Amino acid sequence: MTLRDGIFTGLVVLVTLLGFVAARWGKANLRHLEEWALGGRRFGTIVSWFLIGGDIYTAYTFIAVPALVYGAGALGFYAVPYAAIGYPFGFVVLSRFWSLASERGYVTSADFVRDRFGSRPLEIAVALTGVLASLPYIALQLVGMKAVLMHLGGAFAISNGELALSVAFVLLAAYTFTSGLRAPAAIAFVKDALVYATVIAAIVIIPAKLGGWGHIFAAAGPKLLLAPKQQVAYATLALGSCLALFLYPHSITSILAAKSKEVVQRNMVLLPIYSIMLGFLALLGYCAIAAHIATKDTSSVIPTLLGDFFPDWLAGIAFAAIVIGALVPAAIMAIGSANLFASNIFSEYRHARGHVDAHLSKLLTLALCAFALCFVIFVPTAYAINLQLLGGIWMVQIVPAFVLGLYTRALHPAALLLGWLCAMAVATAMAVSTTLGGTGISPNITFTFWGHSVTAFIALYGLAVNLVIAIVASPLFWTLGRRTKPT
């Protein structure tokens, strides 16, 4: 075993042990759902900062953002502003949601929707949206891990990396089942330390070996700037992705684990530090261009770049950072999705969530991890990527019910459900239509208005349909139902 492989293995084993030990954190009764799934709602500012950052900035982010810059140029930088503008949104919206959730014992966003609107179908619609959007997201964490394992080669690449991947996810499922949200919260400290060390080392070492940033930017050429036709796509991708960012089940789970509204607000102020790191990470895409890395599989761009320019010991740390960066969000995603299934889709489980046994959520977490593993092993990676893109489009469609619902009861639940259904159908049809050219799903679609072609994020077209139907149909449903609109 090389030094690189030894360091990589040692760090992965360390966080695995940490995941199991986390069950003793706080000596809580992990049979209770709130303790197992939300850490007892007792995480302070520092723990929440690492946890929320850990579930937003994933292994797939580490690989996909610079890979997108490598392939599409400046368009890939949309990930930096969308995260930054998402934090003011979170400061206002999520702190309000936390207050209601703490008072009424919500475990999921669908809990709030059911309580606010009294509609079982709308509750299920919101829950299903979250689950469907999360499953390919969990799978993509494995895609990031697989890219590293294949680059490591040797025993890690046996059976196309599937053996090592299976072992890693069995361990993930085991310590998540045992420790709940405390496991990724504890591991997030190690994960973020390794990620920051890797990014700082990369932006110092790699440009120095490539002749400096001037040479790198010269090599990137036209990819340094947005083409005129990309500008609207860039802006709408940033805006739409911002709306979806904190609506995913894993984000909601991390937010609800905070011990106070002030902790949520402080984190929204501090989390932009991650956006600075993400900006440097995106620049590695230009470094890959300057390094003349040629590959058909863009997920291998960053592992190849780091492997080529880092000394063995540092490459071991970097590869461990990516793999551990997959384990943290995958665990939170599995927990968040399991909570939606248990609390909102299985109706018999809907009672006194703060004191209910967590056994069903634990079993569902195992099932979700197994599903994600099978998906990566048996389904082409392109399908996982396509479904994850669809997931982002779908998550935006719960904005009317969840976000607007935090501020008004004026929208009728039947109108919200109709708007959601139409928006999901329209947005999915648009996304599928982008594959007609033989490539994968594009998050953007082009329409011509008054002779001008505009390429924009599909999710916002869907949201427009959603809002129009919900707003127009609500007075009709209130009238037909002979009910007084709530104030």
C-alpha cells in the first residue's frame, strides 16, 4: 500500500469510527425520533455551521462545479452567487420556519404544510417531491466517491470500484442507523477541515506548477467570460437554484437541528465563508484546462488534477476529503428522506412526532442507502445526473405551498395542489424535451419571444405556471367550497 492509499484509508476509517462513537454524544435516547433524526434540536452555532455546510457542499459539488467550469466555462460559476443569495433567503424564511417547527414539533416541511393547510394530498405532494429529488442526489454522492476510487486504482477499483463503494455505504448505513444525525454532525468537523486544507493547497500548489494564474486564464481563453446567450441562463440558474437550496429535505433537517432561531440566523451570516471556498474550487476547472487534462468523463477531472499535481501524502488527504464529503451529506439526505416517508407518507405514523419511536425512520434510512447504491451500480451515471437536475427543478415547485404558506393562508390547498401538479408536468416535459438532441437533460430551455431567443432555467418557468394557477384558482376554490378565506 502506498503512502497515499494509507492516508486515504486511515482517514476514512477514522470518520467511520467517529460515526459510531457519535451515538454516545449527549447520552440521548436515540429511540425517540427527535433525538435520532434532529439531534434533539440542541445543536449550537458551531456544530450547525459545520453540519449545514457539510450537507450543502457535497462531494458531488467538489467534483461537479469545477468540472462544469472545465466544460462550460464561466457558466459554472453560477453556483457561487446562488449559494450567496440563498443565505439572505434562509435568514428570513428558515428562521421563521424554525420558530414554528419548534413550537409545533415539525420534523419535516410537509409537517408544516399539513398543519397550515389541513390537506393530506398537499402534504403527500410536498413529501413526495422531497423524496424524489433526494434519491438521485444521494446516488450522486456515490458517483463522486466512485470517481476517486477509480483514480486510486488497485484494490479500490476492483469491480469498477463497486466493491469498495459497497463497503463504504454499508458502513455509512450502519453508523447512520446507530447514531442518527449525530454521526454526520460529528464527521462534518473532519470533512470540512480536510476540504478547506485541500482547496487552499490546490490554489497555491497547482497554479505555481502551471506558470501562475495569468497563464491559466490565458489558456482558458473564451471560457473566462459568459457568452451573451448565457447571461439570462446564468442569472436564472442562480435564482432558481437559490430557491431550491434550503428546501431539500437534508437542508430542512439540518436547520431543524439548531437549538434556536438565533443559531439559524447566525449561520446564514457565517455560511458565505463556504461560498468563498466554492469560488476557489470552481477556479480549478480553469486549472484543468491549462493542465491539458483530457477525459470523456468529467467527474474524473478533479481527481486527475489533484493526483497529477499533489504529492502522494497530500493526494491521500484530498481524496479522503472528497469521499468523506460524500458520506456526510448522504447520511443527512437519507435521514431527511426517511423522515418524510415515515412522518408524512405513511399515515399511520402521524402522531406525537416528538415522542414517537424512530425505528421506522431508521429502517427507511437503510432502504434508501441500499437503493442509492443499487442505482449507482446498475444504472448509468448519466441517468443519476439527469434525475438530479430534475430534482432541482421539482424542489422549486414547493415554494408556493411552503414559502408563501409561512406568510399567508390566502392560497387554497386545492389550488396549491393543482398548481404543483401542473408545474411538475410542465417543467418535467420541458426538461425531457431538451434531450431530443441526443444529449442529457439540460436545466435550461430556449424560447423565442418577439424575435429574441431567451435561454432560462426550466424551474422558473414551472414556478411561474405554479404561481399563476395557485393565485387565480384560489378564489374559485374558496367560493366553490363556501368557506371563508383564513386571515
